[in-house]
Amino acid sequence: MGKMYIEERAVNLAHYIIESKDTVRGAAKKFGISKSTVHKDVSERLQKINPVLASSVRKILDENKAERHIRGGIATKLKYSHQRENNVG
């Protein structure tokens, strides 16, 4: 299973993130692995296996990171609007 499996997983993760534009957290959930493992696969391991693919994934992850504060704000807004709806009445 070893090294070949890990390399294959890194490539599969990269393709998934590029196609879906999903976050590290989303990819981790989809593949049933930790965020740390996703990060290590697409940052370190993929760089050695396929630098071009690694660069493509890096662009997506950088976009996600730049938008993170927006997503967090939206999630917080939704959370409190739902609490308000449940408390009224």
C-alpha cells in the first residue's frame, strides 16, 4: 500500500481541489483524512511528484485563503439569524 498509495492520493486530492475549488477542510472531509494530511499531500508531496499540478492547487488554496474571512462572516451572520428566528415566537 505504502508510497504508491500516498502519491496517488496526493494526485487525486489535487484533481479534486482543482475541479471542485473546495477547501482543505472540504477535501479532508470528502477523502476521510485530516486537514494536516491534505495540506502535506498537496503542498509537500505533490511538489515532488508533479510540480505543475502542485502550482495549480496552490492557486486554488490561495484564493480560498483570501476568501476565508468572507465565508466566516457569512457563516456567523447565518448562525445568528437562525438563532434570532428560533427565539422569536
